[in-house]
Amino acid sequence: MPAWLWIVIVVVVLLLIGGILVYNRLVALRNRVDNGWSQIDVQLRRRYDLIPNLVETVQGYATHERELFEHVTEARARAMDANAVPDQAQAENQVTRGLRQLLAVAENYPDLKANENFLALQEELTGTESKIAYARQFYNDQVMRLNTLIGSFPSNLVAKVFGFRDREFFDIEDPARGPSVVDFPG
Amino acid sequence: MYEQIAANKRKTFLLIFGAIVLLGAVGYVLGLLYASGPYGLVGAVALAIVLSFTSYFAGDRIVLASTRAKQVTPQEQPRLHNIVEGLSIAAGIPKPRVYVIPERAPNAFATGRNPEHSSVAVTEGLLETMNRVELEGVIGHELAHVVDRDILVGTIVATLVGAIVLISEFFMRSWWWGGFRGRRGGDRSGGGAEAIIFAIGLVLLVLAPIVGQIIRLAVSRQREFLADAQGAMLTRYPPGLASALRKIGAASAIPMRSANNATAHLWLNQPSRIEGEGTGTLEKLFSTHPPIAERIRRLEEM
């Protein structure tokens, strides 16, 4: 065989190996993004489950805050119906804001703050809020990596051939980070 | 990060290989002294292999048992469990098992062989003195060790060194008591065996500082800085861990009964065993941690 044929074969083999490596990396990152999304989903669901309980507990003490309760319940319903990533993020912001208000209101009722059930719910909520934040952090990190790989040369060629698409970031307000109001009552 | 994981796997292999060679050599010498042929060597190598297997597969349980750590449920420690779960989501690893150690000194460690088989243990003192943000800083540091597989090297070192310390203490004591008995009773028949035991004891005595050096090489101080930084990346809040370290530094005079030289390197901060004294002279030999003030300074610069 002539020398040029050998060179062509070697180049083709190297390109194939490179392509396979990039493809595997893309698949791994896509799975991590999906996994990250399902983590967020799990935590958001946990928060949906907590809200009716919390509203009910606070309602027993703070009878004059009807409007706020309705607002939180509505925000929850809207968030549960949301589909696309940006819509969901938007709706979750409403929930977060409502819950913060609810806990701020609870500050005015000493009996409520002494209620053991409320304290347990508050810890669960704080924990879930920070888990949402951490899940979002993980998800966004992985999305950034995936998008970088899809966007940069030469991996963008492989991505195009196999139809890998940019993913959307999940932008919500940072709820429980640093010394937060939710965390240290009183 | 991937280089660190690879480096830690390499270190683990070297440690196990080293233990087999070391124990094999001791066994070989024993065999020569007893003129029993290759049995000493074979027995010692077999022992080393069993030890290595045990430390790989059960090292975490041994370490946890030696610190008298107790596993806790989410119902018993909701705050701790929430924090561990949240940060493992951020780190992208399965949630480790959660343990509490009955000690007043605030401290913590992580153990296991990989993220799928890992445990985080904190002392009661830590739970009492830290607020949520500080606790997050501490757990973030420990989870960084889990992600980087530092826990694998640390656990293997702890169990192998623990075994060697145990064996050397056994020989030293049997020589000490045997020596007394021999001198008093004038029983000369045990003289040969005594000399051998004495020789082994002496060898192991010389070995102790070398073992300390090995620990320091295997679990370098740089690892702690790195875990601090990675932990802060997880929590995105370096002042949390800085504040936790400050509290731990202030409480360093509280002794820890469950810590020893074999597990010292695993802890968040160098544990002290002597009442009132920050770090004892013997602990200095096994000093595995950078000064706490330096760690705080670096965190504050982030």
C-alpha cells in the first residue's frame, strides 16, 4: 500500500476515536443535566407537599392573613401546572416570595413560633429551600458544561451530527443562602 | 478533580502494596529467626492481604466503630440530614450515611471507599456549637473529601496504621511483661523468644515515626486546603466554614477520647487527646493538618 493511503487511514481512525470520545462526553453530560433536573423536580414537589400543611398550621394562629394564604396557595397551583423551564422558574419565584412572607408573618405570633409542629415544618421548609438551591446549582453547572461543549470547536460538529441541543438555565432567586431570614427567627 | 481521584486510587494501591511488602519483610525475618522456613513470609503476606481486604471493604465500619459513632435517622437529626442531603445534591453524589459521635469537642470526618459507600460523622459538640451556615461549611468540606476519594486513602491509612499500631503495642507489652517475669523467675528457656519479641518491638518502635511520615505523605496538608476550597464551592459561602473553623479552634482544648493517631488525619481538625493542651507532643509527630489560622485566612481571601 502506498504511504499516502496509510496516512489517510491513520487520520480517519484518529478522527473516529476523537468523535467517539466527544460523543460519550456529550451523552454523559446530557444525562447529568437530566438527573439534575429530576433532582430539582423532587425538591419542588416536596415543597408543594409542605405548603398546604404550613398554611393550615399558620392559619390556626394568624386568622387575619387570608389574602396571603390565598396568594401562596394560588402560586403553588400555578407552579405545579408550569411546563417549560423558564415558566417553572417564574412560578417558583412567586412561591418562594409567598413563603417568605408567610414565615415573616409568623414572626408576629409568639404562640405559633412555639408550636412544635410549626417548628418542624419550618426546618423542613428551610431544608427543602436550600435543597432546591443546591439542585439548581448542580443543574446549572451541568447545563453550562454541556452548552460549552456543544458551542465550542470541534465538539460542536459532533453535537450537530447527533442533534445535541443547548439546555436552558434554571434561574430562580437564591432563597436560603448565607445567613437568611428564614433560618434564624427571633 | 479527576486527576485527584486517579492520584488517590494510585496512592491506595501503593499503600496496600507497601503494607504487604512491609509485613512480608517482618514475616521473613521472623521465619529466619525461628528457622521455620517460608512459613513466616507466607503467613505475614496472607495477613497483609486479609488486612488490606478488610480495610478496603470494612474500613469505614471499623473507623466508625472506633470513634463510637452512631447512625442517626432524619427524624432524630432533621437539620443535619437536610444539610447533608442538600450538599450531596450540589456535589452530584448519593447521600452519605449520617453518624453522630458522643464527644464534646466540635469535629467531623468522612469515611468510606467511594461516594456510593460513604459516611459522614459529626460530634455532638459540633451540632451544639454550630449554626446552620457553619454546619453547611463543615459538611461541604467533608463532602469534598468524599468526591475526591480522599476518604478511600484516609480510611485505608487509618485501618492499616491502626493494625500496625495494635501489633506493635502487643509486642511491646508482651516484651515488657514477659521481661519482668523472666527476670524475676529466672526462667531462661523463654530467653530466645523474648529476644525475638524484643527485636520486633524495637523495629516497630523505629517504624512508628516512619509510619507517621507515610501518613503525612499520603494525606498531605494540601488536601485540607483543597477540601476547604471545594467545600466553599459547594456552599458558595466561604465565611460559613471560616466561622466554623474559628469556633473549632477556640474549642481545641477540649480533649477527644475517641480519636487516636491512626485516625487523626481523617478529622476536620487535628484532634487533641490531652486535657487543656492544644496538641500533645506525640500528636505533633502525627500532625496532619495545616494550622487552623492559615485555613481561615485562605477562606477569607476567597
